[in-house]
Amino acid sequence: MGWFRRKRRSGGAAVVTPRGGRVCDCCNTPMEPGAGYLLATKDVVVSPAYWELNFRATKGLADELRLDTAQLSGLFQDVLRQTAGQHSPWSVCEECSGMFLVDRDSARAHSRAGTAPQGTGRVKPSECAQFAAEGWERIFGSWPASVSRRSPKDICDVCRRSVHEGETTTLVPPDRMAAYRAAGLVGTAAGLPSHPEGHTLCHPCSARLFAGLHRAGGDGGEAGDTGDTAAPAG
């Protein structure tokens, strides 16, 4: 469970893995030494997909304990505060790395060398509360009362998810989008809307695209390397 595993990380006994490896800080999968990626907290907490994963696991315990509204509100604030307060790098496995928009080559190099990425350290909960609240709403079905909801600024052309101010999006030219779809790097059940200037991808869809490109051995080590434009919405 993401919340409780992260909570133990700073003070509990180390998790023993084969040959001195680590476990993924997102899914607890054992990792070989130097495998995967090392990410800073600032890169993890702006991922809506990460928060959904975290709260999906948290909901199981919340349902089992039959927490009331006030307790759920406290749980959200605790998870937000503890996650944003992680001061050391996050170990992330290959599968979970597709949730994050980072320089993948650099993150992998840090994992191999055991060095901390630039910007490693705690972040203010207020800097990621919107992303956490969105994940909470998708899993628990309600927006946390402690977070003011921002109006959507855009919509993802792939998954039709609302994009809020401050979220990193990618603008992909139509010809590149056609190539990505043909290669299976961007999936959508419906046809894409016609946008001559390019298609907007939300953070989760952007992260999956760049991860797919990187795994295929092409560009995509860092958001923007493809010639697509990545920028915060708003």
C-alpha cells in the first residue's frame, strides 16, 4: 500500500530484496540493484496517475475500516502531507515509470549510480494538492473539502480528461500524432478531434507516450525531445 509503505520508509526496517536490490516506491515490486529510475518527490507528486494508484490501494483499507466523512478528510490530508514530505529519492520500476514526466535517461543513470536527482527533497503540500485531489475524486468519488477546485483549462484529446491549471500537457502536431497512433504509442477508442495546430495530451497520456518512445529506443528520454511542446496548462 503506497501510503503506509511510504510512511514506514523513513523510520521502519529496510525491506530486504534479493542481492541488495530495492523495491519500487509506487507498487512494492522488488528491483535488482541499479534497476529502474530514481525520481525526486517534486516529479512524483504532480502525476495524477500516481495519486490514483496511491488512493486505489488506500481505499481498500478505508472501506475495511468504514471510515466516516471526517476520517476520510483526515486520511486525505495525512496522505498528502506524508507523500509531499518525502525527502529522499523515489525508486521507480519500469512499469510505474510510465506515470511520470521526467528525463528518463538521467533518472536511470541516477538509479545505476545511486545518486540523488536534482531537486530531491520535500515539497509543499499546497504545490500538489490539486493533483492529489483529482486522484482522490477518481477513486473515492468526491472532491476533498480541504482543497479548492480549479476550473478546467483544457481537455485531453486522447482520453478526454479535463486538464487543470498548472498541469503539464503536451501539444503534438497532427502528423506526429498520426505516426504515434500507427505505432500503438497513443491509444484512443474514438477518432481524434481536428486541430490543425496540434493535439493536447494530459500529463498521464504524455507520460505514457514518452515512456513508450523511450522503451522503443527512439526519442523521449526527456519530455520535449520529440519536437512536441510540453508546458503547464493555464
